Amino acid sequence: MTESILPELPRREFLKAGGALIVGFAIAPTAFAQNPGQLTGANDGPAQPRADQLDTWIAIHADNTATIIHGHHELGQGISTTLLMIAAEELDMDMSQVQGMPLETGKSPNQGLTAASAGIARGGVRVRLAAADARQALLTLASTRLGAPVDRLTVSKGVVSVVGTPAKSVTYGELLGNKRFNVPFTGRAPIKDYRKHTIVGTRVPRRDVPAKAAGKYVYLQHVKVPGMLHGRIVRPRGQGSFLHGAKVMSVEASSISSIPGARVVRRGDFLGVVAPNEWDAVKAAQQLKVTWDMPAILPATPQALYDQMRAAKTVDRFVLDRGDCTAAFARAAYVASGRYDAPYQLHGPFAPNCAVADVTRDSALVYSSRQTIYGTRQVVCGVTGLPPEKVVVRFYETSPSYGRGCQEDCAMAAAVMSQEAGAPVRLQFMRWDEHGWDHYQQAHTADVKIGCDASGRIVAYEYHGWQHNFTSGDTTEIMIGTKKPGEGDGIRAQGPTLFNTGDQYTIANWRIVNHRVPGMNGYFKAAPLRSPMDIALSFAGEQTMDEVAFKASIDPYQFRRQNINGERWLGVLDAVARASRWSPRRASFISQTGRIRTGRGIALGTHLSSYGAAVAEIEVDTETGVVIAKRMFGSIDPGQVINPGVVEHQIESQMCVAASRMLKEEVTFSTTNVTSLDWGTYQPLRFGEAPDVTAVVVDRPNVPSSGAGEEALAAGAAAIANAFFDATGVRMHVFPLTPKRVLAALQTASA
Amino acid sequence: MATRLTVNQRTQDVEAAPDTPLLYVLINDLSLQGPRFGCGLAQCGACSVLVDGVETRSCVTPISRVEGKSITTLEGLPAWYAQQQKLAAVPELHPIQQAVIDEQALQCGYCYNGQMVKAAELLSKNQQPTDAAIRTAMNGHICRCGTYPRLMKAIKRAGLAMAGGAR
């Protein structure tokens, strides 16, 4: 969920007073929804299986079963089941005949990051093509064995037989059992017609669920190696300004001398403790006396942070500039505009990160949950100085961070500690390490303006967004001095995208401007969090859309419908309207009195591909300021659906996460450091606050799959914000909608 | 120094400092996989076990405080259930575990140790809890994947199974 699948945008550059301005010619957003489908993409780096060989991907066994060797990481999203479904379908085998393989560098193909909701969209394509190639190769062998041409052969459950002569048959296992294909992976074998699918599109139960429910699933946290020490990192409680990091002024090793076997490990500013006993390591990390240099240069309040971003000397870029917004606004019948602010938010995996590393003089074995084994190997090489062929990384699942959390940092830290301690180290981050040293989803502030004509047709849409980039360099490598803190660049310069700032609608005059803030000084470490930036973008854009509809006295669903951009957006919009029994009306706050106000909201949104929509029904307690999302309806059109049960679950959980991020989650800080360091100071959605959810999957089996892991989040969050206005008549311009903020907004409105 | 612990109906001596949180002993000395580290602050529920049938956060409970008490982890839930229900044989899974599978409720599943331990405690007292009762009982168990709606269904399903034997 972290990596952009956008191709580099064609750009021309020119200078504008006040800063560099780069104009981008937008590629039509729909082009990104298409599946690449090509074979290139997996890197043939050192010490990894060759992606262009079929044996890298599939092994056929004598017992007529197959192992599908893919490079995608199970994160609870069901990929270890759904990729097997695709393979079994294409091989004409039964689900009981296929299995996966644990991920390990040198053995698993390099499919890059399991991210950006692209496990199926990209990884699935490759598995499908490999399975089709394998089936073709097996049919060629069968043709010789059975003395019949390939086009006279049929396959069921891995048994090839001659059409009309079922007695003439041979199994895949008999044809190839335990031998290699020894053929290149061409990707050119015919793919099965989707209308003949019997596995894809069905609710196959997930493979990982029974062991997880039984308590028998081995998470990374369960991995032990002989002779290992327990490690804990020692850092200030909460990071400060990214550029300045944390410098060690003094360490008193004697402060832990009373703890048996505990010792300090240090390289540069990187500090940790190790001990044979885990509780001793925990105590030692808490007791170790360290003085840190942490300058007080952060903004004092969230408001000061957003103002600081707006006042910064930014690099500005037109993401899109179509038509003539200025002229169109001048003749618009109704115009809505406003400023919207979005906080830093935390990845905050439920399980703080863990890694086990055994680094010797000339080798390393690292167990990590980062969603790229090869990427992890690269950073372990970076901190240990070992070449890739001497480093093995094994993937084990843990709680996902839904983006680039601390997995990489934890793996590097474990490797450094093992190297320094001269023994295997199991490093477990504490809760405050994870909360305090995350790469956060960066804060965002926006000015949005939308105009429509007298009939409610959108005539202009203008979006200005300010934020800093994702940062580069992770904490351990910066502390030991092998990397310098930096910022992402190029297309990875994160900012407003087309997708949530207008692609949902037909807009003739459309301008999106990215004001890139220099983010090294006075800002935090940042990386993509599930549906990166999108919640901030839709909070601003979709609320302004509602506001202009309200000014035009048109129901927000009808307003969206009459301006919709194409059948796929329309499909998800209608899906949630139908599910929620939406009937057009004026905003409900007009007729409400009393302490508890109810409201409903609707919104459209996505990430980089697929199509999402949501309806939220909320309650606002006007005395306490507490907002509860009571009921939510979410929909995703991800193209071809591999497993509707898995996609439904993704939508349900995205509605909960949308409520969590819109109503509760916010990184807090002082002028020196982050102060939200546990679940009390960084509040997640709890069971008692969870909405009832109805999920609607829009399946388009003849369209390539485009991902379903995050595409309803932006819509869900904006639907809640819109429901708040419907309930109270007050627009919220900052999230999360915490009780304090809600009460202040209600009081300001009534004053 | 040795502390005598009864875990999943088995009594054994463990060598650990008396202030050691129970969680670290369950994981490292007894090699159990159910209870797991989540926050170390009793905020999330990853580490939950039953102590004499009461859901307890093992990450902040020193072993000295549970000596002589009956500790049940996720691994011991089926046997604990059989004992409570006076079943002739120990089932492979507690009904809540079966219901979690039937509803495909979990995603990463890491928090489900605590979710299932807490739900088992709730269902032992109330086999047909209302939505409100479930929300109240489960409110201290965080799920970051956002599986609360399905967990709600699973808890009700387990309750029905326990009450009627039907699913």
C-alpha cells in the first residue's frame, strides 16, 4: 500500500516568480486503473531466482500437487489464499492440490513490495501467467504421452485426458513429478476465459485463519534461535525534528550494572541493550541513563504546524491545469471554498515490530516482517557491510502496519545489535518505540474551491495542497551514520493526486497545485500510510463538493450522480445509495433539536486505482462532543474480484479504519518531540465505537483486477465528515473530530 | 528462585524473578503462542489470559501474584470450556475459535488471542449477549485491522452454538 504505480508524468518546466513551477500533463486517471499485465518488473538482482524461468514460480510434485512459489507477503489480507486460487484456476487443479511456500531470499522470486493494494493487480497477473505457461508445458508433455494433439486434451483436477476418450489420461504428477520444467517463463500461454472460472470469484476460505484461531500460527514474535539474546533499543521517548535526529550526549553503562547479563550496545548514536532474559532487557532499557540532545524547534500546536507549512518556501507544481478555472468561477452560480487541515497519523501496528538477527563475521540470517524480503536484505547489507549473497532474510507475518512502518528500522537495528553483541539478537520494539519513531503519514493543509452552474453542473474545481515529502533514511542507519536524512523526490513527491480531487466527476476546468514544503527541519519522518494522503484529500475535496451541492439546494447523492465521471464511479455510488436506502432530502440539521443529532453523509474516493464509495450514518452528542459512526456502507469496484469474501472483509475493515482516522487518530507533539506514545495518548477506534458495516463488492470479471486493500478509506472518512454537517449544520475543517474540537466548532457556530 | 504456576491445568515450577510479568514466562519459559506482547501497558489486550476465569493482562501481572491460581491461555480454552460445560471430551476448539473460523473474522489475527479469551469469558457468563453487552465487554481489546463487525458476528454465533449446540 505504499508504492506508487504511477508512471513518471511527462512534464515541462518553467519558472514562476516565487519558486520553481512544474506543469504536468495529466494522464487520464482511468489509464492507471488498467492492469499492466506485462512480464517485466521483477528484478533479477544478485542471489535471487531468475524471474524468466518457469521453475522459479511453479513446482509439480509426484503426488499430483503443485507448489506456487510467489513473492507476496501475507499481511492478513488473504494473499496467501487468493494467489493460490488464481494458480489453481489456471492450472485446472483443485484448491486442495496447491500450496504456497514460505518467503525467503534466494528461494522466492523477487516481486518487490507487497503494497499499494497491488498483490493481486500485479502479483496475481504474474502467477496467472506462470500457471498458464505451466499448464501449456504439461499439455505438451501429455500430448506426446497420450498420442493426441494438445487441442484434443482436457484437464480436471490435474488429470489430463483425451476428449471423448476419458480412459486415456495422465496426471500432472506422472508427467513431471519432482522434475523441473526447464523452460523459460514466456507469459504467452493462453489465459482461461473468465466465464469458465470455477475457483476465481468464489468464497474460498482463507488458509491462514484456522491456525490463527487455534493459536498455532507462527508469527515473527514466536521465532527463536539458539543462543539468542533479548534486545531493546534505547531512544528518546518520541522523535524530534527529522533533520536533527537524536544525538547521544552521555551514557552511563553503570546504571544497568545491577541487572544480570545486561549490557549496552552502541554504534554512533544508535543505542540498545541486550540481556539473556527478556524482562531484564526491558528493565535495562528503562534504567539506562542517557542524555540526549533534542532541540526545541517543532511547532507548538497543530495549528502552528499547518501555518508553518503554508508560510514555507515551497516548490509548486501543477498536477493538472485544464481549461480556465478563473473564468469558470467568475460565471459560476454557486461557489464553495474553504481551508482544511489534516494531522500526522501513525501506522501503529497492533504488535510493535520485532526482528531476529544472527549476524556473524561473514553471514547474516534475519527474520523480518517487512513486506519485501529483498528490500530488507538490501538494508541489512547496508548496515552490516555484508554482500547480498551472504545475507538471508526470511519473512514471518506479524500485525501489518498498512504502509511503511518500522519493520525496516527494526530489522536493521536487530542486525546492528547482533553484530555488536556477537550473538543472535531478538529485538522487540516497545510500544513507545513504535509510536514514537514511526514514519508518520504526513500532515496536510488544503485550499479547495468548487463552483457549479444554476442547474448544479460542476464548472470548476481548484485544489491547492501543502505537505512535505516522504522522508528517506531510516532511524537506525541515520544513527549509525551510514545514511543521511533526506527526502523523496520526483514522482514520489507526495501530494494531491487526481484520484481524490476531481476524477470522480466530469470537470471542464480543473486545477490541482502541489505546494511541496521542505520537510527536513521542524517536521517528522514520513512514509505512506494505507491510502496515502487520500483521507486528507477527500476530507477537503468531498466536503467542498457537499457544500456546493448544499448551496445549490441539491441532494449530495443526486449532485454527485449528475456530475459523475463514467460508469465505474456511478456503479459504486449507486451501490452505497441503494444499500443505505438513500432518499434525497435537504440536510437534516434544519429540523433537529435536542442533545443527540443524527446525520448521514456520502462520498466518493479511491487510492491509485479501483473505485470506492461510502455512506456514513452518525450520531453527534452536542453536550460531550462525542461523534459515533453508527452505520457505514462501503463499496469498491476493483475490476475482477478473485474472492468476494476477502474483498467484503477489506471493505468492512476499511470502514472501521476510516472511522478511527476521521474521529480519533492524531500524532501529538511538544516543541521537542512526539508525545503520543501509547494507546492512551494516541486513541484508536474501539469495539464499543465500531460501526455496523454493509459492504458491497462491485465485480467486473472482464476487467483486470486493480486492488481492494485501501480504496474505500477516503470515501468512508469523507462520508463521516459530510454526515457531521448533515447532523449539525457545521463544517469541520480539521480532523480528527475529537470531542474537544467538535465542541469548539459547535460553540463558534452558535456564537 | 522458583515460582509454582498452574497453566492450562498443569502445575510447574519456573525459575524467574518474582516481579517478572507473567507474559514473559508464558512466552519464554513455557513456549506458549497464545498470549503475546502488544503494549506492555495493559492497554490493548494482546497478552490476555484467564486467571481463575477472569480475563487478566499478563503483561503487567507479576508471577508472584498468580501463584496458586489457575491460569488459562488461548491454548487451554477448549479444556477450560469442557470443564465448565462438564463435557465428556475436550473439543478441538472452543466455540469462539470455531466461530472465528466460520465467520472468517480475523485478518492478521494477532489481537485475536485477547479477543477470543475475552469473548470466552463473556460467553461463560452470558451465552446470548446483546450487541451492547458485547461492545461493553470487548471495549478494552483493540483491533487495528478493523475486524470488529465480523468479531461481533462470531461472538453471537459462538453463543448460539454454546446455547443450542447448533451453528
